[in-house]
Amino acid sequence: MSEEKLNVTAYLKTQCGWSGGVRAILAKYNLEYTEKDIIQNPAFRWEMEQKSGQPLSPCVEINGTMLPDVSGEEVEQYLIEKSLVKQDSAEVDVSINSSCTDEQHVQMEKDAAGGGISFT
């Protein structure tokens, strides 16, 4: 397993099944990371799109490698395959591979009120 300190930036939505799964995996492995909420700050969305080359989220950058449009499950798989963490069989309290619910879409639209963003 790598002894280096990881530099992790996660481009996430405020309310999102996929984003929740990414947060859960980063917490499971007790990884420090910078969260950039692309709903609350459109500049973060632009930054994410420039770095990843596409508009879908979540995106997670780990030590300069961008994982675009990724689930928590995929983040965990990457971390293990690259020997950045030791596999942990502990369960998390949210799905790590699940889309947003209708309720989350409604909440995102409220959060982005007036921003012209539609999630449905």
C-alpha cells in the first residue's frame, strides 16, 4: 500500500445519490479531501468540466488523475487497484452506486432556484 498522502478533490452535487456514494467511500477510508459543490458554486462546475472534459458528475481527482462521472463504488475500486488504500469490508450507510432519487432532484432544483438548472 502506498504511504503517500493523497491529494483528493471531489466535484459533487449538494444532494445526489452518486455524490453521496463518493462521500461515503472517502469517509469509509478516512481520506481528507476538498469538496467542490458544483450546485452551490457554478465556477466549480466550469472547473470540473475543464479538467474532466465532460459535464457529468461526480468527478474525483486523485493525485492529478481525474475520474470523470464516477460512482463511490468506482472510486473505491480505483483506490484499491492503485494500492492507495487497503481494502476495507466495512459497510457504509448509503448506496455507493445509486442515482439521485426524485426527492433529491426536487431539492437540487430548490437549491439552484433561479439558476436555470433542471435535473429532471
